[in-house]
Amino acid sequence: MDERGGIGRDNRLPWHLSADLKRFKTLTMGHCALMGRKTYEVAVRSGGGGYPAVKNYVFSRTVTQVDNPKVEIIADDAAAF
């Protein structure tokens, strides 16, 4: 988080901390990942099709489906739980 409470800028992290990214990958590998649509779109743009998790759950009211078996779109908060 930056000094103004921000966690992103222009759909990117406002910093690049290699050790932090490696730790995130280690912690999420083999588990599910929950994210919003914009985070998922950034992950796809970076070439991975999502995070290296067993399953990626994407909360979105606008996207209804994606062509990736490791991704499930959740349109309703209640459906997630």
C-alpha cells in the first residue's frame, strides 16, 4: 500500500518488488485465487491466463465467461460462499 492507501495505478502495481512477487507465487501455488475482473485482466495481459493456482475465481458483473478451464466467473457475491 502506498502512502495514500493505494494498491494500484493504471491497472498495475505502483511498485515492483521481486521478492514480494516471488512470495505471492509461493503462497498461492496449488491453491485457489480470488480476484476482481481488472486484476484478472492484468494477469491475463501479462501472459499467464491467470495466477498459477489450481483454480482462479473472478468476481465480475460484466464478464460472464472465459475460455479457460482454470477460471470460474462469479457474478453474485452470495454464489461465492
